[in-house]
Amino acid sequence: MFILAPYTTVLVLMSDKLKTHLVQIEQHNTTALEVADLTKSFGRSRVLNGLNLSIDSGEVLSVLGSNGSGKTTLINIISMLTKPDRGTVHVLRKSVDKNPNQARNSIGVVGHTPMLYSGMSALDNLTFFGRMFHVDNLGDRISETTYKLGVTDILDRKIGDMSHGMQKRFAIARALLHEPELLLMDEPESGLDQSAVALLRELINDLKDSNCAVLLVTHSFDQAVKLGDRVAILSKGKIAYEEVTKSVEIAEIREKYFKYSGKFK
Amino acid sequence: MNPIISWIKFNPCLAIFWKDVMYEIRSRDTLVSVLVFSLLVIVVFNFGISPNPKNVGMFAPGILWIAFIFGGVLGFTRTFAIEKENNALDGLLLTPVSRDAIYLGKVLSTFTFMLVVEIITFPIFAVIYNLPILSPGFIPVALLSTLGISAAGTLFSAMAMKTKAREVMLPLLFLPVIVPVLVASIEASTPALIGGPWSDVSMWLPIIAVFDVVFLIVCSIGFSYIIQD
């Protein structure tokens, strides 16, 4: 009996570790976003035409596409700012139509515009949006998020008095304040200087580590490949091409982009 | 945290209301212009009509409510202006808050701003038209009518925000709808201001209250549709 005790202890410890590992794998493999048959027209122009895509938790999907290919419309529909004509969106396996507020609580959005009140200070903006999201320990959370983005010392400045790049940093802080499980980013690098782009890369890697899924819409092939686990090209309202970034070169992505977007090199 | 403090802190209506109040205190964009405009209407009518003790009771309540409503229209054009800048409205719509709560928060702030204007305007109006400054019967009329005006005005302000010519569209949409409340408010204000019997005032109050309830319900439902793309 005493001889078997160490073996039993080792087996119990191993099974505990195995369980933890299995839970981590399960969490990682949860589908964070699933979009099916998404269709949207503005007047006679069909922007999205039966689009399908999915992103797992902890995964970054980079989406490339020419101007007017429907990238922003896709983000607006997922974030429930625009209603689709047809199709379904599931966030963390729950329909956004049936659970809109639950979905909103899981989504963070960084858009073209900062979506902040220009006449209010950055701190007042973040406090207001934090309250709307019921963020606990709001003060600490604001300090933590703004520290990561390097903007702690300008919290008392009005958003309207800041440069576009600084406004963008606070827009990212607003999107991250409630610790979303799905982050939608529409050209986040636009207007950011090189140090901010480096911060953004670091931030996206941190988000991946914390199991957050990211949909990154960008015009930069470099960003798409460096930050994304998968890269997709949006053309004619559908995902025309999709590949794992590890198995593809930037040159190949560029070639595919020009092929599907129908534009000259 | 105390549950009451927590409720106040995280209540979306109160958060929107407080945000609007703080914004207004810092900018003074809306209150000052609405106040000046309402006073100007009262003064201009005074020159145009030249009221005397015989006819003042007939004209004054109408002039007062027209001043409040015209001033209100000016204020409503600004109700969603701060949300429009920098696309902050989208930021608000991304939060897990029902559209009704956003609407009610905006109604609460416009109601408060209109009341502040009325509190400042009314004594000046009473002096110019030689009416009693203390008219307790006017208080419930003002409260109920202002609520109805704010409820409808907030909806039409959101509607007008989506159109290009919002300064033109807002009065065109808002004024025809608000006529029943305007008529009832003037009818109730006349005895309240000239010292008539309370029964003449109170008979109009349920009518205004019914319009308030209808406006609040219908407008909050309409707001959810209007605000969505």
C-alpha cells in the first residue's frame, strides 16, 4: 500500500494537469465568431453576397479587401450597427439577434472614427463608457488600459484637442475597457505612428494570449501576415481567398489580392 | 458597494443624463441660446401685441408656451449634436444598453434643460406682462407639459439627425405632433396665471398626462427603429 502511494499521487497530479490542459484546449477552440450567408445591399449595390467566416477564440483573422469591398459593412453588421438583409451572426455560439446585449458585452470595436465625445476629456469618456459596460474596478481598469497604450499622462485632455493618432489610442482603450472576447478592428493602424503600431502589435499578441479573438481589417499586407493567424481576401461580397499565414508569403498574398480585387499592380 | 450607489452609478439613463449635464455645464452651448431665444420671443410679442390688463390673460399663456416650444426646437437641434461629433452615437449604440434606456436618458436631460430655461424665463415673463410671479397652479402644468414636449422632441431630434437638413426638418416634424399638448397647456395655464379656480387648471392635467404617457411609450418604441441603420 505504502509502496503504491507515490505512484497514486503522481497519477492524480498528472490527471489534474491533463484536465487543466484539456479545458485550455477547449476554451481555445471555442468559436468566437461565426458568420453565415451574410448579405447586404445599399440601394442597387450588393456589398455583401452570402459571406461566411468563422474565428476561434485566441485567433486573429486578417481581412484584406479593396475600397468598397464591404469590410466596414461586415464589421458594422457583426457589431449590430447595421442590420443585414439576410444571414446570421453568432458571437460565442449565441445569435446576436436573440441576445443583442449579451453579444455587445462580448464585442469591442475600433472603427474609422474614435466614437468618443470630442468635448469631454479622455478620462470622462472612458468613465462614461466603462459605466455603460458595467466595468468593475473602473479606475484600475482605465489605468491599466491607458498604460498599455501609453496615454496615461494625457487622460485629462479633451478628445477634440488631441491628434488623430492619440484619439485612435483612446478609441482602442474604449474598445478594450470591458475585456471583450471578440475585438473588431477596422484599419486600426491608420493615423498611428510607428511606435503606436508597435504597441498595437504587442497588444494584439497579448489579446491572443488572453484567448480574445480578433477580426483585423487592414490594407497592409505586412500587418495582415504578421498579426494574423489566417488571412482572408474579401472580394465581390464574399471571402474569395483564405489561408493560414504560416504557410504563405507576403508576395503570394499580394498576388492573390490583385487577382481577386481586379485592380492593376 | 452600497446597492443604491451601485444602481445610481451604473444606471444607463442616469449615466447619459449626467454626461449631458456635465457637457452642458462645460460648453453652455444649448442652455444660453435657448434661454436668449425664449426671452426674445417674449419681448418681441410684448412689442407686437402691446398687452393691457384686459387682454393680457388672453394672450400671455399662448406667448409663454410658444416661447418655450420655439426655444425647445432650438435646443432639440442640439440634443444629438454631441453624439454626432466623432460618431459618438455609434460608440453609445455599441454598449449593452437597451435603446429605451438611451432614449429615456436623453429625455431626462432635455426635460431638465427645458425646466431650467422655464425657471429663469418665467419670472421675467411675469414682470413684463404684469402677472403674479408666484403661481403655484402653473407648476404641475409646466412639469407635465415640459415632459410631453421633451418626450416628442427627443424622438424628432433623433429623426432629424439622420436627415441632411435637420434644422428645417425638426420643426416641420415636431410642431404638428405637439399641438394637442400645446393647446392643453395654454388652456390650463390661463386660469393658473390669472388666478382662476383650481378646477379649471386641474381638468386639463389628466389630458396632458395621457399625452405624456402616449408620447413616452410610442416615442421610445420609435426611437429603437430610428436609431438603427
